[in-house]
Amino acid sequence: MFLKKGRNIVGSKPKPSLAVHMFGKFRLISIFILLVSWGVTRGQDAQFSQFYANPLYLNPALAGATECARTNLNYRNQWRNFNNAYVTYNLSYDQNLPGINSGFGVLVMSDRQGDGALTRTSASLFYSYKLQVSDPIVINFGVKGGYYQEKLEWDKLIFADQINPTTGEIDNPTAETRPPKNNISVVDFSAGAVLGYYDEWFVGVAVDHLTQPSLSFYDNPDSKLPMKITAHGGVTINLTQGMLGNDDPDDFILQPNILYMQQDNFRQLNAGLYLKRKPLVVGAWFRHNFQNPDAFIALVGFTFNNIRFGYSYDVTVSKLSGSGGSHELSLAWDFCVYSDAKRRRIRAINSPSF
């Protein structure tokens, strides 16, 4: 089994992998690993370090979870020294529907792996419902319906048997068999819930890929996208007033958070915190993949009127320390579409912005 940073194609009985380990005379030209096995293969989702700057991707229950409508744009370049190993773009829009205690959203994403050798494109719709259980407790329930398309550029792949072991040149034909199709389209569903206690703390859970669609280029019915389980939560501490909650922009606010993800045999734990006082926010996270420590994440964000901008950098601490780390950008625009008389009847759940 091979696991790589939560962005893998894992085979239980893999044959020779689609791998490039090309070294120049003085420097590393490219290290790019994709596993495409003839047996059972399982793909894993893209991941982001700015979890709450991409709320719909994190949990469908966060659709329409704020007072104002919002648009989020996200970009991530992971392991930039490895020939654009993973480049992901994400655009979403969501807003609340206060008259029916609901929210809706839409998200489109493009995830390019191996400089475009493998591309996953998706478009998803979201619906959430807000339930006021008691005065302090609010629960959001959310569902997601997504359309996924995965495309393989066979001619961009370089197999191990094509590389001359003496010179490192690619001068041999491959014995691998081209798949009968290079395009896969599937429909998938997800669900989630978030519970908030006043504006003091919240917890959430989401389950993606409930239908576990097949993503095999070789007509293998056992090649399925495994469920992804996400659990997350956080606390808001007002340092200025010495109390929980009361997220006043003029005060110093500390928000410790934790996030756990599991997909097939891959498990990941993220722990960190945000410190903010408008208009600035800084954050620090540590990501651990259980098999090995993964990365330290540093974040800086800025809010101006209704616009938020965030930048984060993943400092790799695993054996891939020469990867160049990972850069991530987020840009969000909040805008209210209802007058004060039509604001939501149920309190919004307070969660971080990045």
C-alpha cells in the first residue's frame, strides 16, 4: 500500500506504478508519483489547509451558515517543486433563506494532478436546514449532490519501464496497456451536521461519497471512491474580556480548533488555533497523518469591509521535505441580500473565517 499526503490513488495489489523519478546531472528535475493499478484502486479527495475559507467543501451543513451571502475562491498548489504535483481551484457561492430557516449553495472545483495527467472536475449543489433546538443550541443539517468527471491524459504519463536505468532518459516503449476509456462521469452524494452552542463553541461531522461511485478507467466495479468522514470543532475565547464567545471584532479573539479526517485507510489529524483582531488574523496548525508527521501550517489573513483574503503555507516536515511546501490562497466576498427586517430567524453558527 502507498499513501501520499491524502491525495493518492491506492491499490491493494498494484502493478508497476505510473512514476517518474527523473534526476538531472546537477539537480532534481521532477518527482511525480501516480499509482494506477490493475487491481483495486481507490482515489482520495483533494485537501485544503484553510478549511473554513472553503466551508462548503468542508461540510454541507455550512451552506448558508452566515448572516450574509458569500462567494469563496480558493487556490492550492501542493508540492510545487514536483512539477505541479497537485493544483486545485475552487469557487463557491452560498446564502441563507431566512424565511424557511434554510440555506443553499453551489460549488465547482478543478483538481489537476501530475501537471494535468489526471484531472478531476466537479460541480455540486447544497441544501441545509437550521434547527433551533433551544436558546443556546442550533443545529444545521446539510446535503450535497455532486457531479464528478475524471479525465486521464495517457500520453502525459511516463512509466518506470520507459526509463533507461543507466542514463535516466525516457527511451523505451511501455508494456502497460492503455485503458479502454480516459473519461469517467459519476454522480455522488454527501451529508453533514454542525451543532453550535451560542457563539462559544461548535462541533460538526460530514460524510462524503455516500454512494462510493466507481472511478476505474479499466471497467473495474470494485474500484470505488471510499467514503470520507470528517469531524471538526472549535471554541471561541475572547481574550480581551476573559470569556467564552462574544466574537467582538475590536477584541482579541483566540479560536482553538481540531479537525479529523478518514478516507479508506488514510487518517489525518489537524490541530491548531487562530488569533484575530480585526482586520488581521494569524493562524498555526500541525497536520499529522498517523503514519508520519506531515506539515506545519502558517496562516495570515486580512479583512477589509466585506472582503477577506488569506494566505497559508505548509512547511513539509515529512520525508518529502524537498517538495517546496504548499501554497494556498483564499478570497471571499460577503454581501447581504436581505434587509434587516428579513434577517434570519435562527442565530448563525460562529466558526472561523479561514
